[in-house]
Amino acid sequence: MERNIKSLTSYSIAATDGTIGEVDEFYFDDQSYKTRYLIVKTGSWLSGRSVLISPDAVSKQPWKNSIFPVNITKEQVKNSPDIDTDKPVSRQQEIDLYGHYQWQNYWGSGLYAGSSMGLGMGIGMPLPVVDEKVLTEADKKDKHSDDDIHLRSTATITGYHIHATDGEIGHVNDFIIDDQTWQLTFVVVDTANWFGGKKVLIPIANIERIEWASDLLYLAIDKAAVDHSPLFDEEAYLHV
């Protein structure tokens, strides 16, 4: 089943022994476009600390009543490595986190090569690429050498201006995610002053590159293709 990211924010995280907090945003890998973490605000019980939860901890059962059931305890969360989610996450911090929860790591699985991109996409479709030169130049002042430069926030990219092959066409409004694989499948494009301001669905595979330094997302298709893309019907992605 597919859902839009905005509909999943503020979901409660239910541990085996109580509520941990609410989902604030999602971290995804900008090469495979796979969701890597839910960023959860814990609220008063843990002094408002934000923590990272792997999608692997979330139950595969249908999500009901805006709740993500997870197979961890509040005590585990309380004693988890303290990671400042407002700063870049280092690979060493991820190693510590995965070791604490005994999760199976993802960085040795080859997903950075885009092996999971085939989910929900046509065979032979081009993979999105990241402008590594721009990314590195933009980040080198703020990141350490072991920071995971491919870990990106859905909240941060929302609002980025979008360029088709023949000019600007709107901005990022939302993302569609497969709730079984945690794969981002579509970017929701708000065409703003183009085409009457409608919102359309563009497959992730049509992203040519992202320039993080200038807040720009480039598509590998032209404006006409965007205009003829399926409309985004938000109601169709709301599953209570």
C-alpha cells in the first residue's frame, strides 16, 4: 500500500510497553531513495529528546489509528545512543545505534548502488543521481569525514524548487512511500503558477539529480511530461 509522507508525520510510536513519542520526519538515502529512519520526538518523558528508529522495528501489520507499533521497549529507547538529529549523522553513530538495538545494518547490502530502486519502477529506467561535487562542497564545512552524506530529511527537501529539462516547473510538496518496503516511489510536485497550480505525481526514477547546495531538484523530463502526469489525490493516500 502506498501512502504520502505528510500523512504519516505525527503518527504515535507505540513500544511494547508504552508510547515513545510522535514521528516528526523521515531520513532517506538519496541514492536508493529508501527510508532509513523515522525521527521521533519523545516528548516530556525523555525531556523532548529526538531519537532515530529504523523502519525494521515497525510492525508489518496494518497501521491503525495513526500508530506505528514497534518491537522495542521504552527502556531501550531511553538507553539508546544520544544522537543530535539536528546535525549530520555519522556512520559511527549509526553503527552504535544498530548495535544497541541489534538491527541488521543496511550499509553493507549494496543499497547505495541503487539495488532497491527497481521496486515499483520499470525495468531499465534511469536511476536518479546526486551531484556529488555540489553536495561535497556544500557539506564539507559542517560534516565530519565519516558523516553519512547520503542521509537526507524529507522535511528539508520539501519546498525545493523543481526544474524540468526546459525550465522551472514548481516545487517539492510531498513524497509517496510504499509502506511495506519503505521505498520512496513518487515525488509530489506542486506546479504552483504553472498549469493552474495542480499537484502531480512524478516517479522517483525521473529525478535526474539534486543540488543540495542550491535547494534544487532536476527532472529528466520536460514540462509537457509533468503536465500530463497523474494528479495527486491526497484522499487516496489517507488510510486510517
